[in-house]
Amino acid sequence: MPDRIPADWSPVRRVEDVDSLKRGIEIWEKAGIIGVDTEANSFFAYHERMCLLQITAEGEDYIVDPIALGDDLKLINPLLANPDIVKIFHAAEFDLMILRKDLDVEVRGMFDTQVAMTLLRHDKTGLAALIQSYYGMELSKKEQRSNWGQRPLTEEQIAYARIDTHFLVDLHGRLVKELEEADMTGAAYGEFERQEREILIPGPPNPERYRKIKGVRGLNPSSMATLKAIFDWRESIAESRDVPLFRVLGNQSLVDMAVRPPKDRKQLAEIKGVGWKKAKRYGDEMLAALGSAEGKTIENNVPKVSPEERRKRKVQRENMDALRDWRKQVARDLDLPSERLLHRRHLEAIGKALPQSSEELLKVVPLNDWQRENLEPSLLAALEQLPDPEQA
């Protein structure tokens, strides 16, 4: 962020009650095009939530407070779902996810400036680089990991947040023209529609996540039981205090305890990532959790795979490698980032289904017109060369 907000900018508008929200919605609907961003408390809470919603319309910057508004913020849902009102984001994936999770709304009519920048072959596509490139304003990263759930917000937080949307409407006008000139409009809007459709909402915590921690593979059954006990304790503490897991204990600390369970606070404090502060605060609880696993075992066996299944998986891996190579080559030919050609999840779905015709391909993934024109012929040719894992 610059040392201070330019003097010719209007004062930021705070939206913290239903009346101001309704007035804002009326203005945003009439504008027909708005810049949108969100801030969450990902680094400070177990239950991540949207803590700020920023909107820019008609040259005015609005800071909307989801914490103050609560469920009343859902009054904005019809606007967000209206495809006739353009919503401009930068790197929209997270914003779309948290709006869906917290407001139960599917955004329509969105435009992602980062997607546009990548398709226009910009080397740097971060918002700070974009603003500096187009407007000559250098932004600070000081508030990037700010605690947006705290109240009151500081003036620095508000200034940082408003800048995230302040330029988006103007950028949209510039980028739309550049996309048209580069003949990339179809590619861009095809990707916007994919982003709108494919919103991944985080599921509930998986109690078996402890099996995925780095360093677990070699643990014996006794150590696995100890790991699960301290893992479950960490989960309960993080949830009850509403803090991220890593702020309670890191994964490596859990593994170290499982390998050599400490017998007292002194040994506990000596474990890297624990220290005396946490040993004093949680020592009795951690030692009790570790003690609860004594005499228990959990098998750490990797399921046996038949030779036939190993052969099948090998062919599947080789097919995916071939499809990734195809995508890289097409990306080089078009001078575009490979992830903008065909999303990873779509490529994996194609690798599993191995469609052999245009009709079969479209049943697997909804290719947009630009993808069909630029990717489909060579993709089908590549698929024709791949063996079927069931028959190879």
C-alpha cells in the first residue's frame, strides 16, 4: 500500500448495518459492474470465515462487514447471482468458494482479471504487479496476512482492503479490449464459466488425516496409536479455541511425540515446536492424551495390491504423463500457461475415461468453444494413442 491513500480518492464507505447494506445494493445494482474481493481469517481460526467483503462501484470503495451483518449479508445474494451484473475479481477461486460457503450463493457474471492477464501472456499476474504496471502505484504486502477477524479494523487494514478492488472496474475495461484484440475473449469467458461451475467447498475434517502426515509411513502400530491420540487432542484444542492447527502444534512435533513419547513436562518442552510455554499451558493435557494410547496399537499397513492392479495403475500413470506432455506442448505452441488450457481436474477425468470421439469427450468435460477449436483435434489424436488400462 502507498504511504497514504491519494487525496483525490473519496472516503471509504463502511457498510455495517442493514440500512447501509440496502443502500449499497441499490447503488451496485444500478452500476451494473462492480469490483469484488473478500478477506478471511485463514491464518487465525480453525473455522475459516469471510471477515470482509470489499466492493467498488462508480468510483466509490465500500468495506462491508460480514461479522457485524451476520445473516443479513445474504441480502446481497441476488446481486451476486445475477449474471447481468458484472462482478470483477482478481484470482477469484478462493472468493467464489468462501462466498458459496458463507452466503450459500453461486456467483454469476464474474470476470477474473488474473485469468485475463495470463491469457494475455503477462509475465506477472499478481494484483500488486498489475496495479503497478497499469497505474504506477506500488503496494505493500504488510497486511497480506492480517487478522481480518479482529475488530476494530485499523486504518492500515482498511486502506489495504479498499485498494484490492479500487482499480478493478477500470482494469476490466482495459482487459476486455486487450482480450478482443488478442482474440482471447472466448478462452477467457470459457474459463470464467468453469470457475463459476466448479467451486470446491471444504468438507468436514477427516479423522484419518493423521495417516497422511509426513513421516508416518515407518511408524510401528504402537507409535501409530500414540500419533492418533495426540492428533485427536490437537484437533479438539484447535476447534475449541478456534485457532489453526499449526498454532497448537506442528505435524513434526506430533510425529516426534509418537516416536518417543515424553514422560514429563521437561521432556515435552524439549520437543522441537513445543517449548516451555506450550508445555506449561498444555502439558498435563498432552501427557494425558499420550498416556491414553499406552497398550494400544493401530496397524500401519499399506493395502496389498495384486500384480494385475499394479500393471493397471502403471498404465494409468503413463497415460496421465502422456496427457500432461500433450498439454505442455500445446501450451508452448500457443505461448500460454498450461493450466489455462485445460484444468487439472478435467485432464484427470479425461485420463480416466479415455474418450475416443468428440461426443464422448464432451460427456466427460464441458469444453468451451475456444477449447474445442484449439485443443480438441490434437487431444483426440493423443487419446487415440493411449492404451486402455483394462486391456493393455
